[in-house]
Amino acid sequence: QVQLVESGGGLVQAGGSLRLSCGASGSDGRVNDMGWYRQAPGKQRELVAYITSGGTRTYERSVTGRFTISRDNAKNTVALQMNSLKPEDTAVYYCYGDDVGGGMRYWGKGTLVTVSL
């Protein structure tokens, strides 16, 4: 079993930046794809960005050019650098990782990002 723990959420003004981090531990912590979802109040959870173990990155359209996802395979961590934040980016952000054997997705408990005007 892999555990994921996020950090780095908080309150920021529009136009500001935050960096989210997520570390994987347990069962040697190795996962394949890792990424971030977010869920705003009253909305469905949506994929923000993900990165494969080989480093291929994919972004949701509204964050392209503003967010950057990265990972450190040696440390089993993934990060999300968020720049030019907008109030509509306000949400709980969840880290996930897909089991190397396939068939299971692990989730963190989430970290709240609030962007004020």
C-alpha cells in the first residue's frame, strides 16, 4: 500500500504563486503516473495535470502555461508549481499515484488552495 501526503496549500492573492508537493511512501513508494486533481465547492473533481514516470506531462487546458508539474522518481515526489493564480483555481487539490502493477490508484487527503481577489 502506498500513502500520499500533500503539502503547500494556502491562501494567496490573485496573480500570486503557490507550490504544492506530494510524497509517496510505503511499499517502496514507487508509482507510475502521478498527478493532481482538484475539486472546487459544488463541482466535480477534475484532472489538473499528470506526469508519467518517463516525464511526459499533460495539463488541463485552463492551467496550461500557468502550472508546471514535475517529479523526482528517486524521492517518489511530485510537485505542482502554480503561477498567475486566479480565483477560479480555488479548490482542494488532491495528489494521486497509479500503482506500478496497475489496477489501483492511490490518493492523498487533499490540500486547500484559496485564491482571493
